[in-house]
Amino acid sequence: MQHQTENSSIILIFGAALRPDGTPSPSLCNRVSAAVSFGQNAARPLYLVTGGVPKNGQTEASVMADLLLQAGVESKNILLEPTASDTAASIKACSVVLRQIGHDKSSPIHFCTSTYHIPRCALLLRLAGWVPEKIPYPFSIFPSRNIFRNMLIVGHEAIASLWDGLLVLIWRIVR
């Protein structure tokens, strides 16, 4: 990869499920929008988009790259990680990309995701050895107004944080 990360602000955008026709969900659009807003004030932003669950021939990463291009981000400032099928896989795959481009482990990785997902992503990035810094996310905390659905999201995130944390620790030990 030909990207220079010295003095660049790495902006990692976590994917969100696409609609069946391959178009972005509101959550995915919001994540990209928040990252672009942050990147406008960042030094040499380099966007790393991750998500590989395909819908109608599109991956989350490819859809996010298109949204970034539509927002005026130059293609040379976009890195794609189109293979990860979940958050833990995104952390592992993005860690490989970050090492390939020579990102300094002591430099922060600015990351963007939905509010309910921030604690898990921050934990996993830290367990993988990075310095995570969340990007402000000025949208609704939950994607639904349904209290039961929101409680399921919180429960899922709590259990997934424990499980994914264990997976990332094991990955770091055996790699």
C-alpha cells in the first residue's frame, strides 16, 4: 500500500448492515457523515472503511467509500477493508492494514461508529494495541424508538464486548 501515515489522522469507520438492495442504512450514512465532519478539521485525514458483509454485490466498505467520494474525499485518502464480517474481524483486519501502511502504535486512531457501539470498538482497539479516540457522533443513541429493541442492543453489546475482547486477546497472543 502506498499511503503515507506520518502526520495523517487515521479515521476508521466501522460498517453497518446494508439494506437488501445494497444501499446504505441510515446508521451507515450517519457514521460516514460524522467521520467526514470530523475529517474536515483533521490534519491530512486518511479514512479506513471496514465491513465486508455483501448485499446485492456491494460491501459495507465499498458503499462507505462511495459515500466518502460523494462528500468530496479524494480516493487517495480512502483505504478499504472489505472482508470483515463483524466487529472483531474488523479490528483484526484493520490492524493488518494499519501495520502495512506503517501507522505508529502510539498515534491515535480516530474511530466512528454509532453511540451504542463506541464502548465495544474502543475496548477492542485498545486490546489490539492501538490508541482509540472516538469521533463525536451527533445522532440518536439508538436506531429505534422501541425500548425492547434498544434493551436487546445493549444486551448484545455487553455480551459481544466480552466475547470479542476474548477473541482479540487470543488473536494478539497467537499472531
